[in-house]
Amino acid sequence: ALGIVLGDGHIALNYRLMLMPPHVREYILIHELMHLRQANHSIRFWHLVEAACPSFRDAERWLRKNGAALF
């Protein structure tokens, strides 16, 4: 995992974020922040992500293509 919201509301991030392009890092951070508002991957969650990061799909594509190479 690149990020996770802990039970106490803290967000833990993987150091591999530093190896990613800035727009992908930003998306990961926004994704985890939105989990503080919606603790699942429902349609409502994805609407929150899109409102904060309209280009999140580009970051998702980058992760699908390149993410495995980081681990």
C-alpha cells in the first residue's frame, strides 16, 4: 500500500511516493485524505476524490502501468 488511514485518523504514507511523479503523489495524498471523510470506495468517495483532483484517472493509469516496478 502507498498510503493508509489509521484508526486514530493519522495517515501513513509509503516512502516510495518520492519515486513517483508529483501529480501521482498528489493523487495518493488526496485519496487518503478523502478516506477521512468517506471510509470506503463508494461512488460518494470517488466523487470527493474527483472534486479535489479532477485528473485522478491519469494518476490511476500511471499507477497501473508503473506502480509494480516500485515494489
